[in-house]
Amino acid sequence: MKLTEDQVRWVAHLARLDLSTPEITALTPQLAAIVDYVDQLAQLDTQGIEPLAHALPVHNVFRDDEPTPSLTVAEALANAPRKLGDCYAVPAVMD
Amino acid sequence: MNLTQLPASALVSLLRRGEVSSRLLTQACLDACQSLDSKIGAFLHLDAEAVLTAADAIDARRARGEPLGLLAGLPVAIKDNLCQKGVPTTCASKMLANFRPPYTAHVVERVAAEDGVPFGKTNLDEFAMGSSTENSAFQKTRNPWDLERIPGGSSGGSAAAVAGCLTPLSLGSDTGGSIRQPASLCGIVGLKPSYGRVSRYGLVAFASSLDQVGPFAHDVAGAALLLQTIAGHDRRDSTSVNQPVPDYMASLETPLAGLRVGVAREFFGPGLDSEVEQAVRNSLEVYRSLGATIVDVTLPTSPHAIATYYLVATAEASSNLARYDGVHYGHRTAEKTNLINLYCKSRGEGFGAEVKRRIMLGTYALSSGYIDAYYTKALKARRLILNDFNRIFASCDVLAGPTAPTAAFKLGEKASDPLSMYLSDIYTISCNLAGISGLSIPCGFTASGLPIGLQLQGPAMAEETVLRAARMHEKATAWHTHRPTLS
């Protein structure tokens, strides 16, 4: 099944990526070719195989809950594109 | 020979004996950058005053008779996806063009703690996504062996900086071959440590189950020295393995008795350039002449490795890069809009084409209705790939083969065909999926004078074996002594 421009638009929405019409037009055949290529995995027999998300047998790693110094508010906000006092500024989400 | 052309191991001896000061060496590297980097384009950021200040501080400690750390004043260039407090860290992305991290990566702290001089920030494919460094939002980096060609990627700036003799050492990161492939294409040594061997604290995340930081150097001793510097446990990275770090330097010159070198027949299939194949086969003869046994092995899942990798890596990337929202740091659209559109516009404006492509592929692979067929299927294939390696490392100590299917290609050659660019990672990506160790060493040149790399892979945490096996080859050949002619 070939990937369509509508599917690409939907995925861009899921990814919160604003793509222009020319970008959608260019991306669709590129992604379709890549998806075609990765479709080869369907031929691989993985019956009874556990998924492997991580090469190390590491699970949750805990440390003691000890307070340690962290970034100051000023340091944490230093790279914020917009701030308001000690907060990150965003457009209003409610009227 | 010019000071900047010496390998790190020779320079450390000169520094320790006081025959060369860190300032003299650092200035020589700055001079080399001044005259050559306008052609190579390895560096995105280099603060001459700051690096000389760091060098002077080390020299002052030497003058006071204080013991010096492992690096004894050597400059080490840093890939620009590693954070250095207050220093631009852009990931070669417009998204982070003005980002100055509030903290320093573990590996950069380790370099400084062992008296290395963090020597500028090097170019990369945007967010380390690419195999040619052409995906940088800021500049192209050129291969010092042929300025019309790419240096490989994504750590192309770090590789070109060492190959072009602008710095004796550099750090890169490797998610699917981003250290080994550029090392191969630039004729130097590059090592991807096992997953968990080196802390990723302060490495800007691309694909968290695959990313590792590792060294570039002219020779194996230099790579061992820098690995020694950065390896070890760090509680700030929960995937960092708490195991003792062997003394890589101490054992390096001791050949491995009874070495078994595995050769996978899948590595010599279609797509492999004949000159690369010949050089690799010559290297196998080198091992045979040193008394090693060549063992024929198979990696039956390897034909599926690229598909597996590009699903796992992009899925993880789409999740990791969700943090760039135009709110906390990074690019924010100037457009006045609502919150959702602020995210979409800021990301659409800040990311380049390849990053968008990978976020899209990863989002698709994780989306409802497709996750089982793509992401989960890839994770199952990943286990089969790991099983392949576990099986072959019962019969061999290292696996030898080409690092890349061809020598360096020309700028622009693969830029319009993302899939063909992905296929150039064929020999390197399985190593990341399995979390094992791998390195590339120079093993010859094409007729037109382009370097060829030999990849050696070993089991997880077997860096010592891989380095010693690499050193055996290096000692019997002279490929690592060649330097490009640049004027």
C-alpha cells in the first residue's frame, strides 16, 4: 500500500510539524520509498520472539532520594525564547 | 614533521617531558585551523582565547610540579551535540542556533578533569542524523583527503578535524555508525564503545537506546587514551554501566595469542566496492600472518538490519525531539498564534529536511494501527540481530569487515536520495542495535588516494580486546601514518 499525501499530512499533525505543501509533495514519495524498504521486515519470521527495546539488561535504576543542588530559575530560563517573570511564556490556552 | 601531524600518544610524551607546552601545541592547532579550516569547515565554534587560557592553566600546573591527568594538555575537539556550559551547542540545527547549555556533558568534564583542552565545537549532520555531514544547517565539511568529497557523518567535523591535523583528538557520537564511518572515510581511528560504557549525560539525545560517545584519533593508542578518559560509571546517566574500566593503555602493545577473527560472508555481498573489498581481504591476510585464525561466520538477520535500525532510531528520535516545542529553549516562531500552532510552526521552521523526514518516519512507525507492523516488529528483529552476535562471539573474538561499502563519495552525490544514504550505513548499524563495541582503523587507500577503513567489532564491554586486535594490525602496517596534503 503506497503512502498518500493525506497520510503524510496526518502524521505531520501527530508530530506537531508544520509542513508546507511543497514539503508534503517532496516528502511523500521519499517516505513511501523508505516505508516500502522497511516493509521487508514482514518477511522475517519473528514468531515467539520477545521485542528487544534495549541492548542492556538494565531496568529501573534508583538512587537515594537526597536533595542536591539543581539549576537556578535564572539558569533554567536563560534559554527560554519568551519568559514572563519566573515563568515560560506561552500563548493563552483559555479565554 | 609538523607538531600538529603527530599522533596523540607522541604528543603526550612530549608534553609530559616538558619538551612541548600545552600552549605551544594548542597555538599550533589554532594556527592550523586558521590556515586550513576555511577549506575543511570542521569547526562551528572555536574560541581561541578560551582554549589558550585552558592550555595556560595546565602549563602552570605542570610548572608547579603538580601531577597531570591522562591528556596532559592535549586539545580535544568536541562534536557540537555535546553540551559545554555557556558555549554554543547547536547540533548544527537552526533549532538550537542560539542555545547555550547551563551544564557540561560528562565526557567534556572528563576531558577537562584529565587535563585535556576542550578545543572548539565541530560540525555534524543536524541532530546527528546523516552519513555525510551535509545535513548541517550551517556549513559543509569537506574530506581533507579530497575537498570535493564528504567526510562521512554524522561526526564529520570531528573526523575531518583529526584527519586534517587541526587537533590530535576529538569526540564524536555514534548512533548507527556516526563515528566509525567518518573515521573510515577520513583515514583515522574511530571507536564506538559498548552501550553503557560511556555516560551520555549532556549528549543531546537522538536515539537513546543506540547513542554512544566515542573517540577519534590518528592511531589506536590515541583512541585508547581518549576512551580511558571518558569511560566509566556516571550516576547521571541511568544506562551507564557500573563496571570497572580496564587499563586500555597498559595492555595495548600485548598481542592477543590465539586471536580468532570472524568474517561474516554477508559483509562481502553486492554494493561493496571492489577496492574496499580488496583492502579488507588484505587486512585479513595481515591477521593470518600474525597467527590469527580466520573464522567463517554468518549473520543471517543482517539483511534486515537497516530496516530495523531506521524504524527503531526514528521512533526514538520522534519521541526525543518532541522536547523542541518553542517554549523551553530553542527556536520559536515569530508568528502570533495559538499554542498548538506555536509548536507546529516553531518545529517546522527550526528543523531541517532530514530531521523532519526522520520525525515523520518515527511518528508513523509509532502511530496507532502501524506500531505492531513497524516498531514492535523492528524490536523483534533487533533481538534476532543480538542473538546473531551472541552466537558468533562464541566462535570468534572479533568480527572483521569493511566499515563502509565505498570510500568517500562526492558532495551532493546522495543528497537527493535519502534511502541510498541510509544504505551506506549497512556495516555499522547492527553494532548499535546489539549494544556491542566497534572501531574503524585505516587499512588502505583507493587508487585515487581515498582512505579505506577496516571495522572490528567485539562483544559488549570488550573494548580492550578490540583495541588490542586493532593495534596488532596497525603495528604490522603503516596506514595510520599517512596524512593528507593540504596547503
